[in-house]
Amino acid sequence: MKLYGVLRNAVTFRRCFDPGQREVAHWFPGHMAKGIRQMRATIKNESLDVRPHLLVLNKMDLADLSTKQTMVKELERSGIKNILFTDCLKQRDHNIKKLVPIVTELINNKPRFNREETTNYCLMVIGVPNVGKSSLINSLRRTYLKKGRASKVGGEPGITKAVLTRIQVCDRPIMHLLDTPGVLPPKIESVETGLKLALCGTILDHLVGEDVMADYLLYSLNRLQKFSYVERYGLGDPSDDIQHVLKRIAVKLGKTQRVTAITGVGNIAITVPNYSAAAYDFIRAFRSGKLGQVMLD
């Protein structure tokens, strides 16, 4: 990794991000509200006790694990003690094997009304969009049942639109999971929080705007001193100017477009960098880990 120690002293990066006149009220798609209603109804119908719970932090291959212990301590201070880190896209994730024993112990150690001598469990998988809930279910089936995927997965939020039927993931004990649509709070606390969620793919890009998302990503990478984007796109040096960065990305990838320019001698066609295509590539490089392991918080 190339070091930019001298340059960091010469370049002044932004200390805060200005999102402009943006608001987040419209970032809550209608299917999320419907999903919340369905989950509440399903919990009532299935008589699920939501008090025993396990927090699964997926996609840990993309996170900066140097902050892992700090994150665990913060969660424990908030009262969350049952935590499991996973990477469900791995063919064999050893932590997945820990999930069923942990869940079984949590349930058996909680006092329940009308307790029956049965080992048939039904649990609900709940989380924000695009964090790998369906991948978790498929990974459990692959690990415990040696079967293929039963739940559709994708790289964009909103693949799972409704609470599905029960999906068996284990036979000893018998355990079913309910896949659910990703949900967010109807009111996101700030635009910056919304931008972090959007960069992680939990909000549809077009609802936020890839231009502002790319700019916030550049701001975040510079703030965290994660400069791998410089080498990936051949910039030479870090930059705080998103237009400059996107132009270089477009040139590097050959992403151009023909537009009509009005001049004093008439209309002429010129070739210009495709900034939208460059922003698209920049954001997806981050999401796939090609810009390094990053924690936005």
C-alpha cells in the first residue's frame, strides 16, 4: 500500500459533509411499512417470543476488524450481549455452525409460558435491507441440511418483499426461519445517517442520488485515511474534489458519452466523461470491498 503521509499535510480534507438541501422523509419505501405490519401479524400468529435474540453482524469481510472489540463493547453497553460475526457468502463460514447451538441455548434458558417438551423451533430473521438475511438462511441450509438456496438473494435492497413461509434450516433440532423484507425506521435521524445506510445498499440508490452518495463516500474515505481509491483509479494523489475524482474514474474506465453543445456556430457533438457511470462504479467498488475494509461509523 502506497503511503501518502507527506501529502496529507499538504491537502486539507473536509472536516464535515454538507449534503445541501436534502431530507430523508421520502427514503422509506412503502413496502417497508407493509413488511412491518406483516411481521407483527406473523409474530402474533406464530406465538413467537421475540425477547431471546441473537444479533448477527454479516458481511464482516467488508468491515475494518481493527474496530471489532470496540464495537462489541459498545453493543454490550447497550445491553446487547449475544453477537455473532458472519460472512454468509463464504462456502464454509465456521461461525455459521455456532448459530444453531447459540439459538437453542438462548431459547431453552428463557422462561416461557406453556413450555412444551419439543425441539421444533421457529424464528424470524429481521434486519435492515441488503444485509444478507436471505443469504444467512441459505448458508444455514447449506451447512446443516446440505441443500441449496431456498430464499432469493440479490445485491440491491428490496429483493424480499413480504414475509415468506417457513424455511427449514436444520433437522437436529428441527428449526425453521422466516425470511422477512428489510425494514428501516420510518424516520432516519439525519441525512448523514441516511447516506451511510445508502452507501451500504440499504436504501435504493435513486432515492438518495448517486452523485451525493459518491461525494459522501469520498469524504468518508479521506476522513478515515483509506486511500486505496487513488491506486485503483490511477489518480496519483488523494483528492477531496468529487468532480475531479469522477472525471479520472470515467477516463480510467473509458466511460464517456456524446452530448450536444450549443455554440456560436451551431450545435456540435462532443464527448464528455460519464460522471453517473463513474459514480456507479465508485460506489460498487466500495460495496464489494475493492476499496478496502471500511467502517463508516
